Amino acid sequence: MHVSELQQLLRDFSAEREWQRFNTPRNLALALVGEVGEVAELLQWLTDAEAAQIATASGDDAERLRQRAGEEVSDVLAYLLLLADSLGVDVERAFTDKLAANAEKYPVHLARGSAAKYTDL
Amino acid sequence: MHVSELQQLLRDFSAEREWQRFNTPRNLALALVGEVGEVAELLQWLTDAEAAQIATASGDDAERLRQRAGEEVSDVLAYLLLLADSLGVDVERAFTDKLAANAEKYPVHLARGSAAKYTDL
Amino acid sequence: MHVSELQQLLRDFSAEREWQRFNTPRNLALALVGEVGEVAELLQWLTDAEAAQIATASGDDAERLRQRAGEEVSDVLAYLLLLADSLGVDVERAFTDKLAANAEKYPVHLARGSAAKYTDL
Amino acid sequence: MHVSELQQLLRDFSAEREWQRFNTPRNLALALVGEVGEVAELLQWLTDAEAAQIATASGDDAERLRQRAGEEVSDVLAYLLLLADSLGVDVERAFTDKLAANAEKYPVHLARGSAAKYTDL
């Protein structure tokens, strides 16, 4: 699906419930923080090794964790797209512009394999 | 653009720089928090009324603020999509599943215009 | 109570439960984010005017909100102090040093009443 | 120093600069998020092992990292204490109440050494 389709689904969802007036930039920024907090809670007591296995592990526990991760990521994405809307941001254009700027900022031949660049990201 | 295209751009960007090993769930969750912090900084001293005008105001200041908002939203989106990848989450599927679950949780005829539902969101 | 007493209470609490090995910098940073997310949720759908009344309003609803705010602030503080411990940070010293640095950065005669300084905070 | 002394220093700092009107609950919650974002950035690309060494490592790099960690922790603490003020929260009382509640929720003989309890924390 296009990003713009996801946004339209969210707009329709809000409009049907007459929730648009709650969708202000500061409300949505705080709501975004709430959902990012739930992503953090999911990972807070796992070791790096345990967290790395979530993507591929089999079994009920892993499946449940992946499921919950999907829900939290979706909540963050929903509030992020609504926030972009509330700020008049064209997400696709902003995204590709930013990626182009980063490509210039971190040239392949200088950035390769180095975490150093990250300090300025 | 499809969400999956954005994800592919990010994967290519990381692969070219050999940064994949940095893209672990906990690294990306912390990076996501860093970028959400920048979104928050953008809005922290604005009144609700001032923030509401960002989307539509004209003039250099408004244009600059919208531009910066676009950059921060893009950074959050980039880390969110990389995080989803690192967790084995299919973003489109998780998103539409979650929206369907929310539609059931907040039926239109009950939720209309009420902020009450938000307390359980 | 002294900040150091609060820290000692937290250390004892962890030690009694043999939880010290969970108290690593990155675990605690993520846990801190989780609790900050709960603070944000508390305020996300309130208007600025409604939020400003929490401190002084009377009645059961206001009392309940203030109670919950106290719990969330405490959770953030607990993880922040444990995080400081895990990073070898002397909180009181760091705090007074930072305040002195800010006093120099924002001289009273220049900063008075202006939100402009905030952009560089 | 007492927590209340830290709070008084912050109140004086704000009053001298006539910044009190900026210290609203939602402004301070967003500012808190901004500073937590900087804590996260400090730790985002470190391994758990690298982060664990910050507290005790010697050398200029370690010293610099510890110094910066102290600054970020201080910024988070400052906004947290101002936020508590803006919400009418008595920090010391809320903190000791919450710790007592947690002591009941996680009895020593059940919680010892187990990360399981964390899922409900």
C-alpha cells in the first residue's frame, strides 16, 4: 500500500468518529511518545541477543512477541502519519528529500562500516 | 510510494554503508526515541494555537518550521521502518490488522465525538 | 529527603530482589522511555487549560489525576536515578554543574521573559 | 541536597528569567521527552558491554561520555521536577508511596532474581 493510502485510512477512521479536533500537533506528539514508550517496554529487559531473535524465532512465545511488536509499531506509525498531516508535511516527499540529504552527508566511501558517523546523525 | 519501497530504500542505504550490524532492535528503538525527542523539541514551547498554524501559515518562518517538521518526521519514520524490519514485522499487514481491531474496539456509534474512548486507546 | 537517600532506597529495593543485573544503562534508558510514555499519555488529550488545572483543582477526578501523575513522575524518577547509578553519574554534582552552566548561557538580563532562548536550550 | 532544594533552585532560575509562564504541564512533558531523547542518543549505538563500562572506565573518552551522561541526566531531572511542580505533585511523598506500593506488588520471596515480574512493572 502507498503511504498516502495508509494516511487516507487514518483520516477516514478519525472522520467517522468525529475525532479530528483531537488531532492537533501537540496532542499527536504526546500520543506518539506514549506508543514509543510501549515499544521500549517490549524490549527493555531483553538482552541484545534475545531481541535479535524475535524476527526469526519459532514457537508460541516468539510469535506472540512478534505480534505485539507489530501492534506497537502500527500504533507509532498511525500517530506519526496523523502528526505529519496535522503539520502539513508531505511524508513521501520529506522522506525522499531527507534520504538524499543523508546520502550526501554520509558518502559511501567514507561511511562504510563505521559507527563514527552515527555520532552526528 | 509503497511502504515496502521506502523500506527497500532504507535497506539499500544501510547495505551500501555496511551499517546492517548496527540495525538491531534495541539500537533502533533508542534511535527512534532520539528522533521523537527532536519532534517534541520542535513543539515544546509553542501554544496549541501556534502549533495548529504550522500546517497552513505562509512566510519564511512557517516554511522553515514545516521543513524541519518534515525532516524530523522522516527520521522517525526511517528508524520505525528499520525497527519493524529488525523485528520481522510486516508493516502493512500489522497496520491494517491493528486498524481493523481499533474499528471494532471503537464502534462509530459509540465513539463519535467522545474523548472518553481515548483513555483506553 | 536527600537525592542520595532516594538512590539508596532504590539500590536496596533492587538488591533485595536480586535485580541488579537487570539495571544496565540501556535497559534502564528503555525503561525510562516507557515511563515517560505514561506521563505523555496522561496529558495527550487534555487542552493546555485543562492540564494547567490539574495542580489546583478540587474534586475526585482532579485528585485521581494528581495521584496518577505522582505515580508516573515517581516511576520516571526511579529509573532516572538507577540510570545515573549505572552510568557512574553523581546526580547532585552533575545537576548543580549543569544549572551553573545554564545560568551562564542564559544571563538574566538577556533571557528575561523571552522564549527565544528556548530554541537553543 | 534535598529534592526540595533542587526544586527551589529550578524555581528561582525560572523566576529570575520570568520563564514561569512557559512551565506548563504539556510544555514540560514535551521538553522532558526532548531530553530523554538525548539520553537515548548517547547509548543508541553502544553494545550492552560498552555501555556497562561507562561508569568505571578510565581515559579521556570515558570521562567525556560520563560528563555528557551527567549533563543529559541533569536535564531530564530538571524538567521532571518542574513538571512535578506544574502538576502539584509532592515528589518525595509520591516517590516513597510508589516504592511502598511496589514493595507490596513484588514481594521479595517471589520476585527474587526473576525478570518475569518486570512484565507487569
